[in-house]
Amino acid sequence: MPATVSPDYVYLDYAATAPLCEEALEAMKPYLTCGRDNLALNMNANSLHSPGRAAFEALEAARKSIARDIGASRPSEVIFTSGSTESDDTVLLGVAPAAAEARRVASGSFTPHVIVSDIEHEAVLMPAKRLEQQGFRVTRLRPDSRGFITAGALEEAIDADTVLVSIQAANSELGSVEPVRELAAIAHAHGALFHVDATQALGKMPLDVREWDVDAASFSAHKVGGPKGIGALYVKARTPLSAFQLGGGQEAGRRSGTQNVMGAAGFAAACRAVCAMEPVESARLRALRDELYEKLSQVPGVRPTLDVPRGSVDFLPNIVHVIVSDLESETLILRLDMKGFGVSGGSACSSHSLEPSHVLRSIGVEGDDAYGALRISMGRYTTAEDIDRFLIAFDEALNWNRG
């Protein structure tokens, strides 16, 4: 039997994953039948027979929907992947080498250069290390004290050998929103390609890959209420790409492996829903964010990690990050969990690490402060009552032995 959670449990860890939304569930229901009852959809989308063609049509409908929602020029620019990690890996290990090879053919021998930010997800930082092992130069840009990668920092680092710049749209811990359009323009002015990890941005802020003028962008379904195990990589037409995952040549030879048609349908439905709701939902979450920051900053021993002005759109509307003095985040997380509230100390991918977050170290948060980090992230199903209840539970968690 799977573990159960109380129906009264308040989930405040949306930056790690979002609960499956109603739209995604409805889109996937037709696939959840057995045997001959499901020949119309749940077959191999690469087969020539009629069940295969039906699956292919469903897959392409999902591709068209996602392309429209992210602002792609054509559906063929959307590649289905297993999630943002694979999408990021594909860009670093597939686009960067292909761009470097094209540069060599045109210009002769050189040492290819890649730029990433120091606060990227490990899905960018780890393949960047792999590139170094393969002979690339890699520059890691440090953010300013508020978590922003500035145009000046990129201008100083970029050079004639730079083939790729990869900067996230928004940070999963701090919520800082990067100036993607401005950074992409700098990269292009120097002949480099630009990739953005837009995992946290989708559904939380205006997003248009054409307006940003990026060459590649990574997305993950489960961050927006879709199923896990499905994501997308936007690759602008004519962007060089050497396939990272090899096999049967699916996804026009760019990502081999039988496609997850049901997952793609669920992803498309969730993406459509969050993009339609984004303006209203962002305003609602921003109000909850501002209230939570105000209330938490009044608690002795608690301070916002960053100064986030009320109503600011320079930070995601759904993330609150604070430092709690004299109490490790792991202890506070477990106490809150016992009270029925789910929060985190940062990225779920590194939640079992005992080391302080590399994101916090990059903005100058060190020592005991870094160990007391707490991230509260909200989403579609978070209510004002949830926040009021959380504040009571937070006080009780801080004063665990009181009485």
C-alpha cells in the first residue's frame, strides 16, 4: 500500500513539483484503459497502422498546443523529452558541441567557450563540467547579491570563442527573474547561441520564446501540474543539434525513444491551463507572497534572504525564501511536516545533501545562515487560509518546546 497523507495537509513546495491538475488528469483518462479498448490512442506513435497513426495524431496535437503556448514559430521546434534535466543535458551536450564543430569548420581550430550562471540547476552545471572534461572552456557567472545575472557580467565574460550561453529564466530557490531578452541579445551580438532553462518560469510569468529571442529553452510538465517523466525542449529552427539520446531516431532524429503520448497529452493540457490563468494567478500568488514576507519578517530570528519589494515582478510570485537563525532548516522542515505543512530548504534534487545550497553561497550567504534556509513555494491550490494556518504552525515549530 502506498503511504497516505492527511487530506488537511498543506503543500507549500510547488517549486519542487506541483500536484497533478484536473486538466491533465482529464486529458490522460482516455489512455488509461486496457487491451483492445485502447487501440485508438495508446499505441506506438511511430507505427504505420491505424492505431499508430491515431497515437501520432494525438502526439502532434500536444506538440502544436505546447508550441503555441510558449510562442514557438512552428510545432517542429518542440522536442518531447523526459523532463527539464534531459532537456538541459541535450543543450549542453548536444547543441554546444554541434555549434563548436560548425565554428571549427568555418574558422579553423579554436577552444570552444560556454558560459553558464553559478546559480543554475545541477542539470546545467553538471553537463558543463562534462564539457570541461572534453576540452571546452566554461565560465560560471556569479549573480549579484539579489540573485541577478547582469548584462555587464555577461559582457565581461563573453568572447569570440563563446558558442553557447545558458542562463535560467528564474531561480528555483530565490525566485529571482533574469533579464533573458537582454542577455540573449548580448550572446547573439557575439555570435553565440542562447539557452534558457524556463522550468520555473512557465505559468508563473509572461513567457514567449520568440520575444525572448532564445535558441533553446527547457520545460518540465510536473512543475505546472502535468505528469512526471515528460518535458519539452524548444530548439529554434536551424539551431545546430547533435542528438544526445541515440536509438530509433524518433523526434525527427533529435531524441530517440518511443514517445510518451499520454504524458504529452497531460503536459499539453496542464501547459494550456497555467498559461491561460497566468495573469490572474500570478497576481493572486504575488499578494500571498508579499503577505507572507511581511509576516515572517516580523518574527524574531527570521529574515528574508533577499529584499523583495511588494508587488515586485523581478521575483517569481510564488516563492518566499527566508533565513531562520539558530535552527537548521532540516529540523524546521520536519517539525512543520509533523504539523501538516510541506516546505523545503531549496531544490528538491539536493534535499538529501548536508551542504549549504550553492545558490546561497553564490549570493554571499555563508555559514550558519545558509543552514537555516527555508523556501515556501505556492501554487494553484494554495489559499489565503493555508497561509494563515502556516504562520501559526511556523510559530509553533520555532517554539517547539514551549509549554
